[in-house]
Amino acid sequence: MPSSGEVHKRRTAAVARGVSSVITSYVDSAAGGHVRDVEGREWIDFASGIAVTTVGNSAPRVVEAIRAQAERFTHTCFMVAPYESYVAVCEQLIALTPGAFEKRAALVNSGAEAVENAVKIARHATGRPAVVVFDHAYHGRTNLTMALTAKNMPYKHRFGPFAPEIYRVPMSYPLRDGGLTGPEAAMRAIDVIDKQVGGPNVAAVLIEPIQGEGGFVVPAPGFLPAIAAWARAASAVLIADEIQTGFCRTGHWFASEHEGIEPDLVTTAKGMGGGLPIAGVTGRADLMDAVHPGGLGGTYGGNPIACAAALAAIDTMRDLDLCAAARGIEQQMLPALRAIAPPGCEVRGRGAMLALEFVQPDGRTPDAARTAAVARACHEAGLLVLTCGTYGNVLRFLPPLVISSADLARGLSIVAAAVEQSH
């Protein structure tokens, strides 16, 4: 097997420079909460492929489902010759997503594609053009989703012009809001919508219940309900982007449930597929069915192997009660992270979606340099972690929900040493 150094030389000659990686080692195998490179070096995984391997890497039931489906058929295109597993995944999404109303679902390939389709559905159903999004939001890398995403570098820089009729309003960000309550932060956002967009023009309000790439920002209590109430009153479609937060990650099946929100549409991906690319849009039947036949779809959307993997992953989540596992991870990690955090830095999150925001001694100025240094030290010591945030100053933790308590403790000790080393 080629060494990491040998593969890296080939990569330099073959892979576009714009595709970057967190570490320079090349993976040979991964299982549960561990990743092993071609030299045999092992990492504890606090990244989960960016919240994808929720049920663990190469989860046994997922692997078996993939194998069995591949032996039967690999592709027909659901729009040409349909199959039962696509329907079964939609049934699971309907059953699991918040909302006690009749629903429909549609399957696509990626989170960005799910968001694009949710916007398409909202615009088609309402006949309105405007989409409201929030500061620090991340919704994808396609042209429309880059317009929806807040952060310029590396996602938007020099890739414009972007899709029109996107309007950005302030998010509830407790660390940086000067003491605003959730309802007060919501009124700040609503005031911008009313004055700069106009409620009758809004097709959709698109929000991550807990922001992902933007910094694992948990809005203050009351913010999401107030935004949802405004959307309902304005007859605008509330879209919850649950791509990173969904499927047990925050201790509930969906993060919207923490404050009793019932979005009109929910976008899903990442942990849904157990490692395979699959995504969905699920929501109110009247909205989903407003689109004419042929208006939704795609060649690979709901691929049969990905559907088999998703059904197996969902079964695993149920059987192992991974919502409870996520809450257990929170109970173990939060106190440890608070003990590790330097003065003024904030620990936040829910379930197994946790973060440490590094700031300078003034308690506010972002400290991206220290964040990067801590992440590098973790990688060198055998722990995969990720950074995020508009200011690049947030260390985020996304362990698989099947990770052992011992591995969590080992990983946290590596984080503690890296923080101490970064003084």
C-alpha cells in the first residue's frame, strides 16, 4: 500500500488545489470512533466526517445493507423505474421530523441540494421571491446556497455573482449580543425583515436551529419560537436546516424539538445516510405537493444503495437509542470542556454537537490563531477535531454517537493538553 507521502505527491499532481484536507495522512480504515491511516497511525474521531458517521464508521448493519442492495441492483433512477426503499426512507422522514400534520418527502444527494429544493418548493408554493437567512449561516457551496451562506472565505470568495432575493438578518448569538434575550434578538431580526424586505414578499425563512459552520451558535431561548411565530403570521415558509443537527446529534431526533418548533419544511443529510450520500426535504403536504410532476428530482436522488444505508442507519439509531447516547456524551463532555476552557472562552452546544469558542483576554475578540494551534496539537496527538465559526475561532466536537466513554475521556485529555500547550 502506498505511503501517505507517496499518495500526497500524486494528489498534488491530480487533485485541484481548491479541495483541501484537515490532515495530510491518508486513511486506510475506520470503525466506530477510530480512524487509521496507511502507516497504521490511529486517531480518536471527534469529527465524524463532519457529523456524517453518527452511527459509527462502517456500522455493521449499514455495511450489510449496502452489500445486500448492491447485489440486487445499484441504480435505476427512481424517476425511471422506482423501488420500495425510496418510499421507505420518505416514510421514515415523515414519521421522525417534527410536526403533527400530513407530510410528504423527496430525496436528493446532498445537503446543499436539499436546501435548494426547499427554497424551490417554498417559492413555488407561495409565489413569492424573497428568502430570509441569518448572520453566520452556512447552507452549502452551490450558487444559490453560497448566496444563502454568510461566510466569504473560503466559501464565497470570487465565486459570484450570486442568486438574487436573499436577505440576511441578525442571528441570536448570546456571546456577542450584549445581553439580548431570545425574544429581543428575534424582534431585532424581524424589524429588519419588516423594514427591508416586507413580510408579503417573503417566501421562506431559512434557519439552522443550531448553527453549524457558523460556530455551533445556540440561539437564546425564545428566539426560534418568535421567528417561527412571525413566519406563520406572515404566511412565509419556515425551513429548518437540520443537515448537521438532525438524526439524534443534539439529543433529540431533530434540534427543532428542543423548543417545540414545527417547521414547515425540514432539510436533512449527513448523519441520515450512515456514510453514504443521501439527503431529503420533508414537510407539509400542501407545500410539497404544490410542485408540478417533474419539478423535483435528479438522476441519483435516493439512490437504492444510499436508501438501504439510510434505513439501516435509522434502525441503528432507534435500536441503540442514540438520542440518549448523545445526551450522555453531553453529560460527560460539557463539564470537562468547561474545566478546560480558558477564562472568557465559551463552551456551548447540545448533545454531541459541542464547541469551545476561543477569545482573547477581553472576553470578546476572536482568537483564531489559538484555535488553529489547539486543533493542530490535537491532530498531532491522535485526535481528529474541526474548527468553525465566522471568525475561525471555534473548536467543534462531533464524536460518533457510538463512541465509548473511555475514548471520550482520552480525547478530552488530548484537548486539555493542547489548550494548555497553546498558552
